[in-house]
Amino acid sequence: MQYVRRLDSLKNSDVALVGGKNASLGEMIGSLKSLGVKVPEGFAVTAEGYRAFIAHNGFEPKIRHYFEGVDLTDIDALNRCGLAIRTLMLGGEIPVELKNEITQSYREMERQYAMPSVDVAVRSSATAEDLPDASFAGQQESYLNVRGEEMLIEHIKRCFASLFTDRAISYRHSRGYDHFAVALSVGVQKMIRSDLASSGVMFTIDTENGSDKLILINSIWGLGENIVGGRVNPDEFYVFKPTLKEEKVTILKRQVGSKALTMHYDERHHTINLSTPKERQESFSITDEEVATLARYALLIEEHYTALAGEYRPMDIEWAKDGQSGELFIVQARPETVQSQKQNDNFFEQYHLREGGISKILLSGKAIGEKIGSGRVKIIHSPHEGDRFNTGDVLVADITDPDWEPIMKKASAVITNRGGRTCHAAIVAREIGVPAVVGTITATEVFHDGDEVTVSCADGESGRIYEGLLEYDISRIDLGNLTSTKTKLYMNVGNPDIAFKVAKLPNDGVGLARMEFIITHYVNAHPMALVELSQGKEINDIAAVRAAMKGYSDPKRFFIDKVAEGVGMIAAAFYPKPVVVRTTDFKSNEYKHMTGGSAYEKDEENPMIGFRGASRYYSSEYKAAFEWECEAIKRVRDEMGLDNVKVMLPFVRTPEEGRKAIAVMNEAGLVQGENALEIYAMCEIPSNVILADQFLEIFDGYSIGSNDLTQLTLGVDRDSSLVSAVFDERNDAVTRMLSQAIRACKERGKYIGICGQAPSDYPEITRFLVNEGIDSISLNPDSLLKMRQVVSELENS
């Protein structure tokens, strides 16, 4: 055949013939099918078929004429030009030779699948598409559930015409591609009946921070057009690659998306969007086992394309589940084009809102990118309203797709009601470097034209829109000029959402990962309320607790999953460096304000020295919840393979309390010494220093909590403004305590670190600790580089 090729005859080197998409499909069928990766089969109309169509109808001179003198940065002019070219092409005739080859190949598919009028997906594949330096994401059209020869021919012609969509013209123009150097191939694949199941996309690199340790999987009910078009907020899963390579599936995160719409086929076999039933909205659209299968597919695909390229090649992959057979298929794979281009960038760029200037948060959603932008709101309902949009405005829309790119390039920031991290709008926003907050649900209702707002994507997963034009700073640090230090420099990390971002900073691990932050933000319910709910008891705030458990029916599984995900995310970001996880250290007043918490907490006069820390762990009032916490940590270490996690117990008043708490840990299967588990104690009470010899018989080391140690040594309530002037970690009484604790550990060959605030605030405390011979200093991320310089100068002096 002259114009048509079977997909299984193609290789990745055939881009010039069939475009990146079809070449990639052929490559996977030929090379990965034997490894278990399933790809729907079919055929491709080659770029020569497209050129034959153009030549047969004499279109090239007419199209060139339409471009003459047109300013393609003018949105109205672009619209008129694109429409004229597409109208011209849709009126053209497919050459007989090409039509006959298409018909013959389609009939072969009918025989292969034993199905007359076999249902197929018809997808555009441009010959400059899906290259490592340009995504061309969604620039041309695809059509689903096409049946019969006549319908197929018509949709192939529509694909040809889509080479000149407004977005495709703008994209090529902005990147310097010659419109006539790019041709279009069309892929025809057997439809996967994901309308009866689920579908989605996945990336083998983190789309926000560029970590090559992660696989991001998004999933929705029904056909995948809703996810790439940004019309729904999908379920989200993160899988850790290093342990996956060791055949341990480590799911670091599971988050239920609203999935408000499901795309089905109607009775005429056309696609139709229907509201998703509430029960399915609140349920995961794929199982953990399916997440594992998809992650393995993604890893195989990345490894294969990396070997082909001779360099690291992260991938952007579309998948679908067939609702009839239950099988998972890969329907598209292309190189990721944003984060992969930054892999060799040795600079760490960080945006910060200036302290004291932060105002009211008006709305939040998923953060795309890590930047901050501000300006006046302009609500746009269609890309055809582009003439209303001025450079520097903040674009607010229901959704955006690649048609909106000309507007997005003029925006200081983008806000949408709908969409997830992997929708086309998010991909384009990252590529052009514009901060975006997607999936806010109500942005077009909350904001009005002319509102002044600041859009911040600098705080991790959640993007926030603040009232007013706030000032912010940008720091850009050259990580290549930093020297290592003898004293280990760890970080304090509370928020799992920023773990992979801050892990890029030069560090030796995490000295303090706060369990209470994880429980507050990932669980959002009092642990004992969940324990009693699992026992079938009546609890307070049951509706709110159930709402927190969205996607789960079993309270225990919910708690352990979420805690394991939070701990696992931090442990994975720094793997294989040590990560010290401090078990929960809420005070009773803090527990009481948690959802469902009022029934489990008594009022205390001074919660700071009340029912907290180790005292809770062995008490009948809380022991069951602590056992769940231990089971979650055990899962992270043993099942997820993140054995870099060490455990630290807070506020252990006496050696006997330490023994009782460790006994509970043993009962839960978290045994000191097993799988090299180390258990530390926080050194934050004077008794920890005075009786260090006894405590260190029980624990593997200490991490000094300078905040509480200062409070209890000086007898100062650190929360009281009346005596705040007395609270000072540099006081001689405190530094003597620090020195005594370090010496006690050194004498016994035990680990000694510090994770309190003092070293982050005071260079003189950092110098003092280094001179005393402390093993590690754990710092806040924003203090790490400054204190690294202090330590380096001291050690080299």
C-alpha cells in the first residue's frame, strides 16, 4: 500500500511518515506487547496520504494566500484565517487511491475483530508532534466511536483539516514551525470501551516539581476526553518508582476527584456527557491493583523509550480500561516536554509572598507550577472573546483547553472552575510558565471583572487566590556551588505536598516529619472518632467524619492509608536518606477542635504540660489510635519498602513511659531493631537531660526539641506574649542543657540531633551546636542554605 500502514509495522523512527503519535503506538506494539503492555491495534494513514489530499485538491496555494499579511498574534485575525482554511479543506475530496486503501484496511480490522462496522478511534498525528522539545498537546483533533466506512472517511478528512485549528496555527507560529513543513497522519485504532469503565493519563515524572522518582496517574469514569479537556477533576495517584523497580508497589497518594461528568455513548453511538452519580463521584475510579498495573506499564514504557533515546526520557501516557473485558490498554505515549527540559537546570527557584502582606484567601484549588502571579481579573467564557483580554490580566474561566493558548500567553495567571493536573490547560500553563489554579469549582461565580488578586502556587499542592495585589520575592539559588558539611544538615518537613520540591535542596535527610500535620490535613478527623466508628459505635459529627472519609467505607483503612501516604510521601522524596517521623504530639485543646474530637478530650488548664506525647500512647483513652498510627508506619517501612523511616516519640516524661510506649509499638508490629528500625526520643523535658543515662538505655538516640526544652527550663509559657521576652534559646541555662544532652549521647555512642526552631533562627546557636559535636541539625527549608554556609565556614576555619 502507498498511503496506509498497519500500526504493528511501524517503529519510533517513522515520525516523518506517520507522526509521533502513530510511530509511538507502532513502537509499543512491536516492542512492549511481549512484556505484557497492551496497545489497541489498527492502521495509520501516512503523511503522504495527507499530501496527496492537499495536492489532489490544489489546496497549498490557496492556504498560503490565506496566511498572506495576517498578524497571527491578533486573535480575531487568527480565528478568521483558521476558519477559512478548515472550511476549504472540509470541502475537499479524498483521492480514490487513498480512499480504497483506507477502506481495505478498515475491512481487515472488521475481520480481525469479527465485528462489522467495527468501532474505532480516529486520532490526528502531526509529523512534528510529540517530539521531546514540543508537546503539541491536543493541537489537532481526535474522534471516538467512529463506525462504518463512510463515517471513517469523513472523520479522516476532519483530522486533516484540524492541522489548521486556531490553536495549532498559533502553536506553530509561536515556536517557529513552518506550517507547510508539518504534515498530518491519521491513526485508526480499535475503540476501548472505557465508556463502560474508566480512563485517564499518567506521567513518569512529577508534573509540578520535576521529580523523576514519581509516576502520576489520573483517572476518571468513562471516556478520556473529559480528563484531557479539563472538564472534570480526576482521581489522583502517585506511585514511587525506585521501590516499583524492586517489585514493591508504593502508592504514595490516593485522592478522590469530583468526577462530576461521565462521557458515554448515546443510542446513536455519539458521545454524550452525563452527570456522574454521587456514589461514583465519591469512589475511586480504579483499584489499587489497577494503579499498580498502570504504574508497571508506565515504567516499562519509560525504560524502553529511554533506551531508544540514549538519555532519560520521561513519558506522557494515555490509558483506558475496557469495561467489557476488564483489561487496561495504553492508547498513546509521548515524551513529556516541560519538566524534562529542566532536568539539567542546577538552579533552585522559589517564590515567596512577603511576610505581613498576606491577605484574605478568596478561593483555592490545585496548583499548577510553583510561581506567583497577580493582576486584574478578566472572566472569559470563550476563546473568541480574546479581544477583551489584556496582557497582564488574570484569566478566569470555567475550563481552558489548547484553543485558549493565545489568551493564556498574555495572562499573569490562570484560574479555572474545572480541570486537574494533567488536563491540556495545565500542560500548556506549565509550558508557557504561567501559574494556574485549576479545579476551584466556583471561580467564575466568586470573581468579577476588575477584581485585583494574587495567585500563588508556591505553597505545594494547594493553589491559593488572595485578595489584592500582594508583593512577593523570587530567589534563584545555584546549587552547584554548595559544599558538603561534616555535620549532617537535615530539614524539618511538615507538609508532604512540598516534600519533593524541598528535597531538591542540598540536604542529608529529614530530622523532623510531624505526624500531626499529616493527620490534620490528610485525615481531618479525631483518630478516636474513627476507631469508635470502626467498632460500630455512635460518634459526634458523623456526617463530617464520613465526608472526611470520602472514597472509603472502612475507617481503619482510611486512617492507615492516609497516614501511610503522608509519611510515605516525605520518606520517598528523601529516599534513601534518613527520615525521622515524630509520632503525634497534639495537645488536648488541639485534638478537641478536630472533627468529632469534642467527645474524647477533657478541658485542661495547661494543655502544654498535660495529656500529650507518650502519656497518650499507652492510655486506655488513646492506645487504639496510636496502634493504628504504628501500623501505618509499619506499612511504610515494610510493605512500601521505605525503610529509611525512623521513629521519634515526643514528650516522654520518664523512662518507664518510654518502655510503655515502645511496648504498644511492639504490639502493633513496629518492633525496635526489626528491619533496622531505630526509635529516638525527643529531648525536650529537663528530665530527659538529667536522666539521659536511663533514657538512652531504652532509645537509640535523642533529637533535641529546643522549643519545649527552653520553655520548661526557664518556666516560660512560650505562647504567652506577657513573658515572651524571657523566652530565649540562647540563655545560658538552655545552652548548658543542650551541651549536657549532646555529651550524654556521645559518651554512649548514640545518635544526637536537634530539630527545634533555634538553629533556624540563630546562627550563634548553630555554631554552638557544631562546636559541641552534634551529629545533625534539622532546619526549616528556608533556613537551610543560610545555615549551611555558617556550618561550612565554621568547619573549614
